[in-house]
Amino acid sequence: MPAEDGKFDSVLFSLAEQHPGGVPDLLATIAGFLNRKTDFFVGGDEGEWEKLVLKIFRKEAALAQEVARKKREEREAAERRRAEVRRKKEEEERLQQEQQQSAAITELTDAEAETMQKDIEAQKNKETKDNETDSSTVDSTVKDDDEEPEDKGKLKPNRGNGCDLEKYRWTQTLQEVELRVPFDVKFTLKAKDIVVTIQRKALKVGLKGSPLVIDDELHGEVKIEESLWHLDKNTVVVTLDKVNQMGWWEKLILTDPPINTRKINPESSKLSDLDGSTRGMVEKMMYDQRQKEMGLPTSDEQKKQDVLKKFMEQHPEMDFSKCKFN
């Protein structure tokens, strides 16, 4: 039966959970069964069993590496697209600002222009000082004026909508979480040097013979069969496929500091991968976030204003001048 059909995955998962030592223990159990109950090791020519094992495992390794490579290329391509979008947006804003400044200056006298230039320089100096103060005291903690009370003290998400911590960095889309754990060692790591155990609600990552870097319960549930890990030089890269693909994680594991998910940029997710209803929800989130950044009403607020406007037009006899609307 070909391994890729997944027919025995549930049985093997159950068996794997009974082996606290991980893959080595599981393989030892399977080898012991073949030794005791079959002639696998002695039924053929000398070394024939070893060739067969290598052939099977090399085939599966090639498939796993190909999947990891494709996912890595997709993430890199998405990051390049986001960077290009940001660059174009910044360029447009810069050109627009220059045009506005140029138009304003042509209407000023020389004395007014000189005064304006002094004001601009003073404002730049003030912003520089403010930024230096914020960097030394706040770091990545969110301090926006529109911050909700329950978000006080939460960290601002990194560019990947996750968090950069002392020993590891994680990012996320609506579909998956990527964890990168670098190891500062003097030799090139191999898979046999690494401990990675992915469970539905827990994760372990570390070096064999050393204290684990991560050994805790995950923030959300993951699909074990869709999650994988690989080595990128001396960095362990773990990709976790979310069970709930309609929400953001505020932390990787329960002991992590939380991030402010209100500050997440939904554009980091590939909308083309989502189903219709989920895509509509995410596009609405993106629209509302842009509206809020520009000081404009969200889609829900706009609907309320439209209803109110229509009601006022239908009832001109009523005086709304003293009414306050939220």
C-alpha cells in the first residue's frame, strides 16, 4: 500500500503517541516486530534489507523536502509581493507630499516661505526626539491613542503578524504559523541532532542532550498531518497548519507574551487560498482597517450613517440639530 494514501495515519499517530522517545523509539518498535515476526532481515541476500529501507526512506525524504521547498518559495514570493506593494505605496505618498508642498510654496511670499521652513525643521527635530524617547522606553509595546483598554501592554506584531522573541521568531497567516528557532553552535546541525515533537495542542523544539527551547501548550490546535519541520542551515523551521483558519493567534505558546491582534495586517494572508465566505470576511477587515487609519468610518459605521441620512431625508419636519449620534 503506498504511503502517500494516508490510510494508516490514524493508527500510526496513535502508536507514535505511545513512544515518548519520538521517532527513534517508534522505528525501534517496528524493526523489532520485523525481526520477531518476519524473515525481513534474513530472508534475502546479505544487505538486501538495508537497501530496501534506504530506498523507501529516501523516497519519502525527497517528497518531504519538495513540499518544504514549495512552501518556502511561496512564502518568499509573498514577502516580495508585499515589499513591492509597500515600496509603491511609500513612493506614491512621497510624490503626493512633494506635490502638495510645491503647490503650497508657490502661493507664499519669501518671508512666509522662510517661516514655514523653520516650522518644518522644528517639527522634524521634535519628531526625532519623540522617536528616540519611544524607542528607549517602549520598544515594541503598542502605545496608540486608539488602543483598547484590554490591549494595554500587548506587543505590536512583527511584519509577519507574529512576534520576535529572544530565542525564536514566529509569523502567521490565517492558514498557518511558521516558527524559526536558531541555534548558535560551532557545527552544522543535522536532523538527528534535533528534537521536534508536534502534537495537536503542544510543541517541543530543542537540541538532543540540552534543555528544550520550547516545551509548552500551543495557543491553538494544529493539523499534525499537515504540519512539518526542516533545517535551514542551523535554524529549525517549523510550519504549523491551523485547525481554525478564521482567527489570529495572539501568542505561539501559552507562556509567550501576547501580541495585539488588532494591529495585524490581513494582507499578509493569501486571499486566493481562502474560501468565499472567509475571503469576504478578511477583505472587510482590510477595508475597515484602512478606513480607520484614514480617520474614515468603517463599513458598519457607514451603513449606520447611510440609514440615518435616509431617515432624516424622509422626515424633514423633525429637528435633528440637538441630537448626538455615536
